[in-house]
Amino acid sequence: MMDGRGAFTAEELERIRADFPILKREVNGEKLVYLDNAASTQKPSSVIDSMADFFRTSNANIHRAIHTLGYESTVAYENAHKAVAKFIGAKSWREVIFVRNATEALNLVAYSWASKFLSPGDEVVVTMMEHHSNIVPWLMAKERLGIDLKFIRVKDSGVLDMEHAEESITDRTRLVGAIHASNVLGAVNDLHKLRDLARARGAKFLVDGAQSIPHMPVDVGSLGCDFFAASGHKMLGPTGIGILYAKREILEETPPFLTGGDMISMVTVRGATWNDLPFKFEAGTPAVCEAVGLGEAVKYLSALGMERIYSYEKELGAYFLEELKKLPFVDIYGHKEGECLAVFSFNVKGVHPHDAASMLDKFGIAVRSGNHCAQPLMESLGMDNTLRASFYFYNTREDADRLIHALKEVDSLFNKTASGGKK
Ligand SMILES: Cc1ncc(COP(=O)(O)O)c(C=O)c1O
């Protein structure tokens, strides 16, 4: 009997887990406990099968062929845009651009939109909590365009300093960019306040939703964002496909990012005009099969219900945190204030996280160790590398217990060794 709680019954949880073939495998002779979901999630059979079926039955290039397979592929590709648009509450599927990943989505904004709309002296304000993918493109834009880049501080408790946000967003601010949920601390940011601050100054509002969209209901309309970025592989879909949502009028005014085939309407030797949205931003042969997989992934998530997923993960996260706090040899970062996802950064005192992670792997437990592509955040909170356990709806209390047990073993092995056998 699985340990379902609240949002999912034990039977439902068992059925959910059966949808993910990889969860049956063993690692180092132990049943796999996969807790690296913030890096990439596992895939249900429906996603895997949809991609294999596409290759078996309809595979062809899109938008270029009159033949039946070309038509079927085109329809499948466009239907995937429609499924994603519905999932995020976009007004039209033409506002959903398929890119490679969240990183490419953010680069598109920081290159194409910024190059046209930002001038020297303008400000872009992001938070200190951002993943590198929402920092480095803006550092490049700063160098290229002579803009200022400001960072909203994060408090020691792991939440955004909203007073500092108010001070940082000024009449010169043209864009405010914020991570919806932190891939390091799990913190879910209050985006409405930030959006209102941006709006009051006439600035655009960009949301990095790579960590939020897999775990909680997201509606771009009620978020009131102008741009929203996400990665398919973190939400049950395949790698190689990501999402940039932007309001239609903004996309109409923004120049293309990559150029070449499929993104044009007309080409002469003197110049070119652009295709309709979203294809203006989808140059070359896109990831058609991956789009089909992503479309299936959002169908799976919708069928389960994002509210239920969120509430199940909250309960599971609360259970794990309570158990983790009982370990005196563990330092936990964040989770002191506000809403949080079941994403936990922590360290076993005196043990390098890479050593700890490699021992956990011996127990069949997959966690991440390192700086989690968020070095400015780590530095600002005085953190170095950490372990990170990130849960998803197919994880269970048994998974949490297995990790707690293994952490005790890590402490006992390393700290005993370090203290010459004394504990
Ligand atoms: C919050 C956040 N933004 C962006 C990214 C980048 O995602 P990708 O590597 O799929 O582009 C990540 C990846 O971990 C992330 O956690």
C-alpha cells in the first residue's frame, strides 16, 4: 500500500506511479528514489508513447508538404501549441512560441525585445533569486545596449525583500523579471505585488515559470505577465522543447530572434517579411515530435489537476521538512517564511554535497548537488554548494523516509571518519 495523503488516495498514487516506467527501475540494487525533479522530471508512458506513435505514423516536416503526412504533422504541431495555450490560459495559441527551453525563451526576450525597446540608461530589474538563465542574457544586454541591471535583494529567510523591490523599480525601469518559484529555496514569489510595481512604472513584466508551471496552477492572464518562460522537460515533457508566452501585441512589435526558413512570409534579394505568429519566432524545422510529447504532457497534468498536484506536494513537502528538521547534523536553507514548493536545499554538516550525493546514489537516491545555476543567490545568502531534493507528485512519504534514513548513514559514515571513529 502506497502512502498517499490527502490530495491523492493511496490507490491513485499507486496508479500514478505505474504511469512512470522509470520508477520501477533499480539503481545500485535499490529501488530508485528520484528527487531531482527541479532539474528534469520523469515521463509518463502517455508522453513516451505519443512520441513513438508520431514517428511510427505521421512523421514528416511541417508547413512544407502537401502530402498527408506533412498535413498530419502540421496539425499535430499546431495542436500542441493549442494544448499549451489552454494549459496556461493564453488568449490565443499564437501567443505560444515553441523554443528549445526556458533558457532560449529568456534569451529571445533579452535579445529581440530588448534590442528594439531598450536604450542606454534604461533599467532592467530582476531578482537575486534568478536562475543564471534570467541573469546572463541581461548581463549581455547590459553590455550591448548600455542599460542598467538591478537586482532585488533576497532576505535571509529566503523571500524577496519587497521594500527593496519598491526602491529598485523606478521611472527608468523598462522591464521587471522574476522567477516564479525558486529552484534553490522552493520559495514561491508574490508576483502580483511585483507586477503592480512594474505596471505603475509602465514597465514590462517577465516571469520565469520553469519551476512553477510543473507544480501549481498557472494562468498568464491572472498573473498579468507580458512574458512567461518554461521548459517542457521539467513538466513531464521531453527535452528540446520550451515555451515562451508573450502578449500578441508585444510579439507583433518584436523583431525575430533567429531567422531563415519557415519564419518568413516573403523573401527577395532586398529583404524579407515575417510569417504569422507564432512562426515568426520559430525559424527552421522545429522540434515537432517534442511538441507532440509536450502537448501530451500538459494533457496528463490537466487530467490529474494542478490544484491537486500542488496540494499533494505541499503535504509531502511539509512532511519531509518536519523530518529533515529533526536531523541535528543538517543545515537547511530557506523554508522559513512564505509559500514554498517541495524543493529543499540543505547540507550535512562537514560533508561536501558532492560526496553526500554520491553516497545517496549508492542507496538508489537521486538528488542534485552544486550551486544550482544560481550563484548570485548563493553568494548573497552566504551559501556555497548544497544538496537539493526536489519532489514531484509521483514521490511518496516512503521516498522522503528513504532519504532521511540515507542522510543518517551519510552523517554516520563521513563524520565518524572525520572524527577518527568518535561520534
Ligand atoms: C527557474 C529556472 N529557470 C530556468 C531554468 C533553465 O531551464 P533549461 O535549462 O531547461 O533552459 C531552470 C533550470 O533549472 C530553472 O530552474
